[in-house]
Amino acid sequence: MQTSFNNIDEIFEFKGLWDIHSKCGLKIHKKDNKYIVLVSELYQDNPGTSVTQASCSLAKQICDAFQIPMNEIIYIEHNPGMNSKLSFYNEEFYMVEFEILENEFVNPKWTQLSKEQINFFLT
Amino acid sequence: MKFKLIYPKWNKLPGQTTFNLPPHGPVVFAATLPEYVEVSFTDENVDVIDFDEDCDFVGISMMLSTQVKRGWEIATKFRENGKQVIFGGISTMLHAEETMQYADSIFLGEAEGRMEEVLSDWRTGKLKKVYNFMTDHPSIELVGPARRDLYKRDLYNHKGVQMVDLFHASRGCRFSCYPCAVSYLGGRKFRPRPVHKAIEELETIENNRLFIVDNSLAQDKKWEEDLFRAMIPLKKQWISHTIDDDPKILDLAAQAGAWYVYQAVFDTSDYIKERIKRYHDYGIGVEGTILLGLDNQTEDDILRLIDFLLEIDLDLAEFTVLSPFPHTKAYDDLVRQNRIFDHDWNHYNAGQVVYHPKNMTAERLQELYDYAWESFYKDESQEEKMFKLFTKVMLREMENGTYIPRNRNLANKTFGKDVVRNINNSDN
């Protein structure tokens, strides 16, 4: 079944490390022949592995679930702000670049995105 | 069936007073083993492992990241001797993938009600590589009294004074604090033990001095009140992490024997100063825990915090630098930013800087950590401050008739070894 990628906005359940039941926020839309995949950490509402710890596996599970070719995603991790005065709970976005090896994502590299950059991808 | 249970040693932080407390995890685990299992326990911090000891199956219980490399070495030796080895405990869960390389099996999660299955698999040669119960917690009702009978008591004794016994009244944590992995390990839901079960276990502990090791007791006020109320007749004296900042609870805690609590001191606010005063108003001592190296701290912030600690009336202070343990937000943030430069788990001891801090160099943070310890204990050493707290508890025990004098037979022993006395024998 073909998915309409302009309306994926859901809580995505995935297998974390050791197949632990885990959850993240997920938004997908298509832009210029690329699939912009935004995964949001849910902190207390995620019972399992964080999106960062599970990055390679999570990206693969999303590609499999939505039939997205692995070389056509722009993958962004989102750490929502926590309404805390502590700076490390501020909202942050990271683009994650992977290598693809034997149909798996490997060697993730994170680059923090500015607000302008994230607006570019998400609009 | 003979089961050899081992708690690996780790290198203690230099320059700090070392006390070896009887470890909690291994004896809680041992209580989950079926009755037909004969358990022999060695805590390598105070004892020597006999690799030739007659046993059928070996279990290695690890709590700290600084134990894992030694745990792997121990497993390798036993496996070379033809024994099968299973790992469990907190740091097995944090370092599971690596630990698996040195294990016949790893156990992830809580062991109550699970060990019959594991032992049956072992007996029939079908031991699984991984037993994963990370999110399938057993009923908290199943948590029974720990097997404290396995301790060699004399080894947890310093100059005749018995160390505190460890005890837990709950599992899980509803908070997800930045440097902490407890919510990953025990689940994000607070799971208090039924008060009558906790009391039942407390009644079995001969030691009158305890450390209640729960991450935070301040997670369910009604339960906390009920627990403290039920503890009053036991006349125990105890240390714990944070308790609720509520007059009724502080009063009950004091009546239940709160000796001193660990309280995070994260800024120089009046709130912190007043909170410490409120504990003291109820006769409860405070050991401040101060985490250095967070991204929101500059050098000036840390220096100001150290000055502040000297102004407020803390009984003790414990300084740590951020250790980015796996499965914490701190670890995720630093991994994403490629700021971790040291991946040797032996260095993840909360006293050694293993990452690039945001507002200073790693070397400068290390210096500030050393400076913090030196400054706080400059006028009165850690031993002297501890002695004051110790005197307080002795007086209380004398008042309530529970005081047990030190064991004179062990007056020349410290954790099983002879006390080394620096006596000046010169003729001058």
C-alpha cells in the first residue's frame, strides 16, 4: 500500500535494544524526491531505548514500515524542550547521516541543525 | 547444585575515604534462586576469588561501570576452567553487548520468578545467550528478603565498627534525570514494595544501621508516610537519598530514624539553603551531592558553588564529575556531539573527566573537581566530619537502647585486613 507522506504524524512503536518495546514521535513528508523523517524522543513516555541509542535500527525499521528506500531519507532526530531552566533540556534537532552496509544503516554521524535549517527541511 | 556468585572489585577513587559496604545486588539476586541451589558468595573488594572452588555454574553480579572489565576477566578465567558463566546486575544491563562477548549467558532485568527457567535451561544444556526481561517486571510483591546470610560479616567491619546494611523499599523511578539511568534500568514507573513486605525484611536485618538505597523515596507521599510510620517501632538508624520536603514527612522520617540524607545541591539558591535547614530542623543530617561539569556550568559557576557550600551548613559533601553512563540523556547528548574522548569503562567512576565539557577544558574541570574536595574538607577532614555524624547516631542509639558497642576483637582489622598504624618509633 502506498503511503501518503504528507500526513505521517504519529507515535511510532519500534524495537529498541534487545527488542525492548520503545516509542518515538514520527513525522514524515516528502520534499524534492527525499523523505524527510523526523523522530522525536519521548523521554518519560518512551518505555525503552532512546532514539539516539537506537538510531541505526530505528531508521531501518521506519524505512521498512513505510517502504522508503534507504538512500532516499533525510533523517532528523528531535529532542523536544522540557520546559526546564537547564540548558540541556532545550529543544534540539540533529541530522543523522548513515552509511549503508549490507542493507543496514551503520556509523551514524550527528550534525546539529539551526532553526533556519530545520525550517528549511520541515516546510 | 553449587552456584558461585561473584561481585568484582573496582579501583576506588584516590584521596577519598574508602568504605566497603556489603553489596546489595548479589544478595537480592541470591534470594531469587530456588532452595536446592547452594550459593557461595565472594565480594572481591574484600576477599579473594578461588578460581578452583568446586562449583557447577558461575554468576557475576555487577553494579558499576568500573566493575565490568574486571567482571569480563573473571568470566574468562572461569570459562577457561570449563565453567559456564552468567552475568546480571545493573551494569550488565548498561553494557550488555560487550558483556555478551565474555559470557555464556546474560540476564537483563529483575530475577524474581525467573531463575528456575534459567537453571532448567542450564541443566539441559539449553542455556540461552540472553534472558531479556527488561520491560517485563515481576510483581513487586515477589521481592523477598535478601540473602544477607551470605555475607562474611567480619569483612565489612572497620576497626570493630560494622558497616551499614543496604536495603531497598522500591524499584523504578518516575523521574528521568539527566545523568541517571535508573528509569531505563528499573522502568519509568515507581514501584513501591508493599509496606508490610518492606517491614518484614527490615525485621530480619540484625544491623541497626542501614542505607536505604532507593533512587528517591519522594515519589509517592502516602506510601512514604506509611513506610516511615511503620518503621518507627524498629528503631533503625538510616541513610537515604532524597525524601519529600514536607513537614509531616520530615517529622515521620525523623521518628523513623533518618540519620542523614543525600541531597543534590545544583545551584546557590535560597531554596537549597532553606531545604538543608529544614532537614536539620528535624535532626536529619545532610550530605550534599554536587555534580560538576554540566553544560550550564562555567568555571565561575563552579567556584561560586564551592563557596556557597562552605557557607551553608552541610554535614558532608560528595563531589562528582559527570560520567556519561550509557542509556542516559547525558550519554546521548555527548555521543551526538562527539564529545566523549575516553571509552575506558574503568574511568567512568564519576571522578575522572572522560568528555569535553562545554565551557572549559577537560583538564580544567578535573582541576576544579580536585579543588572542590580540597576546599570543602580543608578545615575539617572527611573523617572528622564523618565522625561527628557517627557520634550523633551513637548518642541516639544510646537514648533508645539499641547501641551495640564496637567489636573489640576486630579493633585491629579494617575490611578483613590488619590496620596499618603509623607509629613513630624513633628514640627522639
